Amino acid sequence: MKRALALLAFLLGLLVLSAAPASAHVEIVSSVPGDGARLTAAPSRVSVTLSENIGVQPGSLKVVDLSGNQVDTGPVFQPGDVAEQVSVRLEPGLPDGSYLVEYAFVSADSHPVRGTFAFVVGTGPLVTSAGAVSAATGTDPAVNAASTVVRWLAYVGVVLLGGLAFVLLCRPAAGTDGRARRLLRWGAWLVGATAAATFVLQGPYAAGRDLAAVFDPALLADTLRVAYGKLLLLRLVAVGALALCTVRLLGPSDRLRPRFENLALVAGFVVLLTFSATGHPVTDPIMYFSVTADLVHFGAIAIWAGGLVQLALCLHRPADGEDVGLVAARFSRLAAGSVTAIALSGAVLALRIMPSLPSLWTTGFGLLVLLKIAGFATLLAVASRSRRAVRRIAAPSSGGTATLTTDLRRLRRAVTAEVLLSAVVLALAALLVVTPPGG
């Protein structure tokens, strides 16, 4: 693990020296009418050009007059061949006066972006969002908190499912261990339940509504129309397939086992993809590299942390006659590869997403990145103790039973600490997902 710590230090230095411009959330590049424009006649529609193609999102544009009455008519649509441009038609014959355009878009990384701009027909005063018109331009605190907790639980579910790699590669006896199988079932249920919860929360999250609106049919329909909603449904299907494969893989071996192993691999990949395709990496202009790095990062975390949970279970309550030293030694090799993948892919993600070097300590996102790096470094330090204990247990040369018992006790404590630290790092990851890179 010393090599991994050295690698992490090198990559952190690389991040400090070469932080690249971040991919921002969707922004309004231009609008017609422009912000503050004074017109001699009322326009037939309001159009905005965005910084990225997010498709047509129902209800994303609304125009109100000085009294707060809505004056747009019909759905939001694309007026031409420019995929980034969307419009909404206005009522015909609008009188002179000031009009406020309220927009609420959901970026490709699932974050809501809201704001207002105004224009005047005739010679009247220009109204702003601080005037007579009220607009919901923030996310409800309760919805935001619920969304963060649900994301964390989703990560926990993926980690528990990641323990399948440990079960298949490191501990053959786990197939008959009801507790190990139960952890995998909990992981599948958590991923499925949080996907459903995220689906119903996304509408209020994007629209700035409170928790009472989670089952609003219009908001549910809006979520279903966008890519994020479809990916959540895909996650439900994929985790269901993975759960069925897990049951077959932990049962008696048969000639169809290789097929179920391949299907489990594909289903697990799809589950991970539904997370990576809805986060900050998709806002990168070179999306392929960031999404690939995020897939590797999250997958390696799931294998490592999920294996730690299963290893802790094995160390505290091994099966009859089970050689825990051999199990731990097998996992040690798997963990070493996972740690290297986590460090390398994490550095790629940070280099692509961080806005600049000062943003590491001047923004909430940067501070969360530093905390996550610190948590990962602490994990590596604890893991190095586990590795030393594994080596002594796997090849006891002196000290007899008493020394072996002491090493097992140390290994149990170290692995338990690793599991708890992993939960903290996952919580920081959940906070990172709901925090804009520039915020």
C-alpha cells in the first residue's frame, strides 16, 4: 500500500499543477429577446440558446407579466435545426409592459439550473425577479437533503453488490453462507429502491417544489421524458437481472454458469453506467474519457469496499474449517488492483472537472474533493496495516497460535475501520454529485 500512497501523492501533485477548466452546468448563451431589451412590439415567442443540448424539457420556460400572470402558450419546442435552442410561444396581442422569463433546465448531469431575465414592450419600467413577480429559483432544502441521502444509500447498495466479486473470486464458501448472500440481496434491494426514490424525487428537485409534490403526475411525466428518468428505469431492469444472476451463481454449479457470469458482468456494467451517465462526467466536452474514468472509479470502489464488507463478515464469523488467511490473501491481490484503478481514474476525473487550482480551497466542491482524497489516503494507511497482518497470517513462521490469534484480531479491527471509512468516503461522493464543480 506504500506504493499506492506514493501514487496518490503524485496524482494529487499533478492535479495541483494542471487543473483543467471545468465543464459547467447548462447555461443560457443568448436569448431573443435579450435580457433588458426594450421592444416596440410584442414578440410572438421567446427563444433561448443553451450551452449544451439537453433536449426539449416540458415547462422549462415560462413568461409572466408584471402581475405574475402567465402569458406563454403551448409547449416548449425547438424552433429550428439548432439542437441547443428552445422556444415558447406567447399569447398574441400582448399589451405594453414588462415581462419576466423564468427558466428551469436540468443539465445533462441531472442538476437543475434556474434563473430569470426580463424584457419590456413599450416604454414601461423593467421588472426583475426581485420585483412584483415571485419565482421558485432554488431547490427545496428537504428535497435536496432527501436526494443526497438517497444517492448515498444507492452507493451503499452498489458497494454491497460489488461484494459479488469477492464471493466468486476470493471466498468459495460464501455460496453456502446465508449472511454473505443476504448482503448481496440487500445491495440489490437498495439499488432498486433508491432508483425508484430518485425517480419520484427528481421532479420536485428540478422544479423547486417540496416533498408534497413527489407523486405529482405532471412532474413524474416530466422526469420520464428526459434521459435521466429513462436511465433510472434502465437501472431498475439491470439490477433485477443482476439479482437473478446472483442467485444462480451462488447456487450449484451447472453448464449454464458461464452464461450467467457474462450476463452478471453486463448487468453490473449497465448499473454502473446509469450512475456515470448522469453525473458531472457527462458535462465534459470529451465525455468519453470522463465517463470511462468514472465507470472505472466507481466499479473499483464497489469491488474494493464491497469486498471489505464481505471480508469483515468472514473474519468475524468464518465458516467451519475455513482458512481465513487464504481468503484474505486472495482479496489482498484483488484490492491492490482496485486501489490502483481508483487512484488513476480519480485523478483523471479531478483533472477534467475541477475549474482551476484555487477552486480546490475556495469552493465547496473543491473542499469536498480534498476531503475525499484525505479519506482515501486514510483508507490506504489503514489498509497497509491489514496487508501486513494478512502476510503474517498467510505465512506464520513463528509465535504459534497466540501470535496468529493476535494477528487475526488486528486484521478484524483494521478491516472494520476500513468499512467505516468507506461509508464516510461514499457520503462525500454523494455530496460531490449534488454540488456544482464551481460551487
